[in-house]
Amino acid sequence: MRSVPRLVIAAPSSGSGKTTVATGLMAAFTGAGLAVSPHKVGPDYIDPGYHALATGRPGRNLDAFLCGPDLVAPLFLHGAAGTDLAVVEGVMGLYDGAAGQGELASTAHVAKLLRAPVVLVVDASSQSRSVAALVHGFASWDPEVRLAGVILNKVGSDRHEALLREALDESGVPVLGVLRRAEQVSVPSRHLGLVPVAERSSEAVGAVRAMAAQVRAGCDLDALLALARSAPPLDADPWPPSAEVWADVPRGGTGGHDATTDPHLRGVRGGAPVVAVAGGPAFTFSYAEHAELLTAAGAEVVTFDPLRDERLPDHAAALVIGGGFPEVYAPELSANEPLRKAVAALAESGAPVAAECAGLLYLARELDGRPMCGVLDASARMSERLTLGYREAVAVSDSVLARAGTRVRGHEFHRTVVEPGAGATPAWGVTRPERRVEGFVHGGVHASYLHVHWAAVPSVARRLVERCSE
């Protein structure tokens, strides 16, 4: 049984102020001297960047669709190890989950899996007594969800606050905070949501400080901390990347696994092949567990910035390019011709190259008419249409990431189009919600729009590292 004080910050709908409150709480408690573990429900990559800025720890995702319900508590405990408090920001409305699959992957589902108290952030800007009916409905909808408090957001005046509190006195749900309208805490958005922290630098720091100040001024931090400490112990063990990455490999001797003596890795820089991982403002979408699994598989993970660095990290034996916003930085990425040529040369050598979404665009021949790496015989462009949602897929053929027939769950999130959408050997056959093939497998390259959480299929990290020695 593991005991971690924890809170889930939820809302009736998107746009209510969850990110402001959750990030503000993380920063306020961190500023008070607590070690705070930040988490986000769902596949979102952008909010965890603000969480990391607020706490100084990696922002981590908890997604019951991508990873399965059984992994939610172990992944939570892995991320929260050694901390005093965990704050979990929800997704969409409290009860909104994967389309057509009931509560799966909703904030309520994750809260139940974590046995965590829920604090509901309500946009009270256009209501008074009706707030009590809204809160009562959310509190009574699912008796297994412990809705333990409310934070009122965008309150207009002292009189407005008094009306709201009077109404909520009848609901039995305590008011744990009241936040007034404040422009300085707003975070700019664009076509895929909030602008990532890596792109805002000092402005992002200022926004997080403003969130913390607003939360300190308007919320009862002592009551919120006491509520978090009331969460019962979890009957689960922390997720172990070092064990998971080798879980399906027969072991001899004592059962331990030493990457420096693994027969697959002998002769590759003393057993630690360098895996270059794209980062910087153009490639900000990544799950923290991916680097942890690569390290557990015996790799040395080195991050580089395709906007700034003109060459890959020394001795790079593999390349991982995750998601992000290459369309925003297409001129700069195109202008860095030395790096584009280095990426193309590495791919041509047969080295493993794993690209997701933004990485797919970067490997294409061109993006919005600007030359990219030319690894794939495909062109990419911005589109007016948003592609968004969970997917179920199966590997069409053997690749550096998966054996043919491997089933995965993933997520798509983009406003771009790649033509053609699949190569002669596609990466995935999507089975739900529609049937189609997509992505590219060519030599050591695996490129696709599909974001996959490797914690659910840890063998992909080992497979990529093993390929480095071939």
C-alpha cells in the first residue's frame, strides 16, 4: 500500500480554468517548500510543460485509454515517488472520456483509479444561484467519485461571491477558493491549443508566477492540502521502466539485465548506443517515460534542437523525433540545411529512426513548400481541418518499433496533411474508429501521425535500441 497525498482538479467543461488552477496550485505549493508531482489526465502534451515549469519536475500524463486502466496507478506512483503532494489536472469535463466508451479515460475514471478527492473548478462568470444545481449534479452523478470541494473562477465582485457562496451552502460541497477575473494569467493559444512553454520562455515564467499569486490569494491552501492528505493508500506498486522494458525477454542466471553485457549491444559504444531525441521549441511533444525506457534498454539519451544544432549528437546511433509544431518553424527548420542532410544520411545508413506527427513532417520532402529532410517521398502542408482523437491500430509489418501484428492504442492531433498518407509499406493499419492504413516503414525508418505511449508497449524502446547494433 502506497500513500501519496493527491488532488484531482476537474471542471464541468473545457475552458473553465483547470489549467490556471492546477498550475497555480502546483507553483504555490512548490513555493511553500513542498515537493509537488505534476500530472495531466489524457494525451495532452502542452499543459505538462507548464506543470514542469511550476514544479521543477517532469509533467506526466495519466491516460487510461493509451496505457490501460491497470497502469494508471503504477505510472502515478512512479512519477510521484519521493514527493509531498501530487496535483492531477483533468481533461475536458469531469465525466468526458473516450468517445463511445463510457467513462474510459475521463477525469472521473482516473480519479476513481487513484482513489483521489476531486476539486471542481467552476466558471461562475454568468451565474449565481444556478451554481448550486450544477455542483449538485456533478457531485451526485457518480457516487464513486468523491467531489470534495469547489473553486469558483472568474468571479466578478464581492456581491457576486456572496451570492455564489450562499447558494453553495445548500449543496454540501465546500468552497475552497474564489478567483477573480485576471488577464495576466491568460496563456496565448493557437491552432492546437496553448502555446508551449518552450516557445514562450520568460512570458511563460511570468504567467506561471501570476497563476501562483492568484491561487495563493484566492484559495485555502491549508484546506486543500488537508484534503489531499485524506486520500487513502493505493494498492499498487510504482511502474518500473527497467523491469518493463525487458519483461518479455527470457532471462538467464540471476534474472538481472546488464545493458553493457547484453549480446545485442556489444560493440556499440561500450553497450550504450546514443539515441538522439529532438527537442527545442519545434518538438515539444514527448512523454517522460519514453526517455526512461530508452535508458532502461541500455541507451544514452541525448537531446538536440533542430532549430539551433547543425549536426546530430556525437556517435548518434538512432533518432527519435516526437510531436510539436514544425509548421510554425518551417522556415528555420528548412534553413538548417546541415542538420537536414545529417538526418537524411543517418536514415540512409539504416539506423533506426522513429518519428511521430511533427517528426513525420520533418522527414518529408517538403512542408508548406519548404525543403525538409527528404527521407520520405511525401509532401506535407497545413490544413484547415483538425484531426483529433484516439485510435486503435496494428503494425502492418516488422519495423524498428514493432513486430507485424503488434496492437497499439494511440492518439492523433494535427492540422496538417501528408500526401501520400502511407508509403508502400505502411506503419499502421488503423482499426478504430475507421479502417485505413497510414505512415511509412522504410529501412530503419518508422514515421507516422500516431502518438503512442511507450509505457503500454515498452518493447518498442528495447527493439529500437537493439537495432542500433545491427
